[in-house]
Amino acid sequence: MKGIITAVLIGFVLFGLSLLTFSYQHATLIGLVAFLVTLWTNEAMPLGAVSILPILLFPSFSILDTNAVTANYSKSIIFLFLGGFMLAIAIEKTGLHKYFSAKLLSFFPKTSTGIIYALAVTSAFLSSVLSNTTITLMLMPIALFLSDNTRLKVRFLLATAYGASVGGILTPIGTPPNLILMGFLEDHHLPSLAFGEWMLLMLPVVILMLLIMPWILAQGVENENVEDINDSIPQLTGTQKRLYFIVAVLAFVLLTNTFFKQIFGFSLNEKLILLSFGLLMF
């Protein structure tokens, strides 16, 4: 923290001195460069995280727009995925996903049909933010050990896998093909979808699929007995509570940002929103 404060102070000092000779925009750029160079030098933040900061700072201070800055890194749409990826890694590293899965599983009846629905919904919910593969691998041990019945094990595993695929379409960052579509729309100057608009369009489809798919999987095993299940929900640690709060605020900002555009005619750049919250993980 001291290193970051030092970088901010150096940036402000050079900004003030530069105003004596340069224009406001040039002085701002000099201050930002001094801030970044100081962070690189004292390593108060990981070098990779500091290297991404220009994407946030230059548009925020009207030095360059987002597309102009990101063009020096990669396609701008990639940074929507990068922000979500950093958030997903934080959720996985802190174990917050285990809390979410236990919480969701506790809402369903402890019958074969109920567990199939629980696994499908849990997998879909988590896969809307985390990697489909990660979620499937995470829930696979749960699905395998919920019952000794081979027929039920197969249904439980399929519910987990199909649920992950269904959940992947719920958000733009749910799976890479969604970002390919977003990039195509952006490259061809076609109307793009905001985060909230995408979710509103996909939510009915996801709900419908989550009603039908588990029901089909449950056919023929409705009367199969399920062993006693330990559905205790783990207590959140201090780190998990902080991350929980960050995720909740991010969800609120992304959803309200969509309505801001419709009501007030302007909105925040969603790439910058996700990248900002992703950098908070550091």
C-alpha cells in the first residue's frame, strides 16, 4: 500500500510541475506515466497488473479512448473476458464457488429428481461466470459420490455437464464463443449487446432449458433411492466475504449500467468495469 501511495504522490507532483509548461492534457499524461513507472519500479503491484492500468487510466483521463488503447494490446473485446477471467480465478482460489454450490444444492429436495435439478442449476449458475470445464471438474466428485447407484451417477454427471453448457450462454463472459460473437458485432459496426441486455435475452432460454433438460434426465430414475446427503453449508472466511461483496457490487453495476443507457442515453464501458473489478483482486 505504501508503494501505491508513493506512486500516486509522485504522479501528482509531476502533474503539478508539468502544468507550468505543458497543457492540461499533456501534464495529465506525464503524471500518469510517472505513476505507472513508479509502480513498475517499486513493484507495489504485480508487473502484469500495472501493464493493464493504461487501459483504465487513459480513457478515464481523456488521453485516448478504450479502442485506441487496447489496439496496442489485443482486440478490445478480449479485455471483457480478461476481467471476468481474473474474477473467476479469485472465486476459485478463495473457494467461494464451493459455498455457492453448497448453498444452491441446499435449496432442492434430496430425491433423485431434485438432485438432478440441483446439479444442473448449480452448474449453470456457476458456469455463467467461471469456466465450463472448471465447473464440471469441480462438481464431478460431488455428482459421483452422491449415490452408489450407477444409473443415478450417469444422470448426475450428465446434469452437471449439460448444465455447464447451458449456463455458458447466460452472460457474454460465460464461454469464449460468446466473445467471438461480440467481437464480430464490434468489428462490423453492428449494434452490440450490453451485459444486462444479453442476460435479459438469454435468461428465458436458459430457464426453459433448465426446466426441460433435468426433467428428461430424471425419466426412469424418479423412484431410485438416494443415500443421506450432507448438505451443510461452509462458513465464509473474511477473504470470501470481501470477494462476495465485490461480486455483488459488480453484478449490480453491470445490470444497472444497461438501464442507465436506456434511461439517460449514456453508460459506462463494460470492458473497463470488468477490468477494474478484476484488478481489485490484486
